Amino acid sequence: MLYKNIENIINAISEITGYLSAVAIFCASLLLTYEVVFRYVFNTPTIWEIEASVFLLLFSAFVGVSFVLKNDACINIDIIKSKLSVKTQMLLDTVTSIVAFLFCVAMTYKAWPMWWESYDLGWKSESLWAPPLWIPYFFLPLGFTLLSAQYIVKILQYIRKYKRYNQKLQS
């Protein structure tokens, strides 16, 4: 039962990140609208909003992807898959999720030291605003960590679905 509680926690975190990503996209659009209005209506350009918008969109892309996986909103090209048996489709889903999980773990393993280096060395953007780069760099390891956790949940779901399918065939 412990794994079910952990699974629920991971799903809840993924759900929250999806909503936070939506808020980040909305805020980025507000910032860009603000820039356009101030640049072209008031003739006073700003130096920070484009970079802030990029940071928000990076957050949305990297941190929000676990929400996409949780809700099966990924793009699937199933021309070949649809021709396979149900059992083979389930096996294929499991195997591709394991491969994707391993990729995410590798990215997580590489991304955390990169983030720490940017924090430790005090890297800053080369723009006039010069925000610290550890902030956007943090979104990459955080996102891949959350995605790795969500892939574990997805793999366990596929395994349970496969077991139920086999039990149904045997009865």
C-alpha cells in the first residue's frame, strides 16, 4: 500500500505542476503584452520582461511535462501500434516507457550538477537585467526529476494493466 500512497503523491505533484505551468504561460503572455504596450504606445522599452517570459516558458516546458505524461497528453503516432495485438501494445507501451525513464534519469543525473555549478559560481545572464542563471537552470533538473517519478508511476500502471489483462484472458 505504501507504493500506492507514493503514486498518489507523485500524481498530485504532477497535477500541481500542470496548473503552475498554465499560470506561468499566462504570466509570460501578460509580460509580453506589457512590453508591447510600453514599447509601442508609451515609447519606453523595458529590459527585463522578455527574459522573464523566457524563464516562465522554460518553467512551463520542463516542469509541466510530468502533468502531460500523467494525463496521457503526449503525442502518439500509432500507425504501426494500432496494427498490433492489445497484449503487444501494452508490452510496447511498457518498454518505451522504461526507455524514456532511463533517458530521464540520465538527464536528471547530468542536470543537477549543471544547476549546482551555475548556483555555486554565481552565473548571471549577460543581459542588462542580469538575473542569476541558477533560476532557469533549476527548471531542467526539477522537471526531469518529476518526469522520472511520473514515468515510474506510468510503468507501474502499465504492469498492473498487463496483469489484469492476462488474468482476464485466463478466466
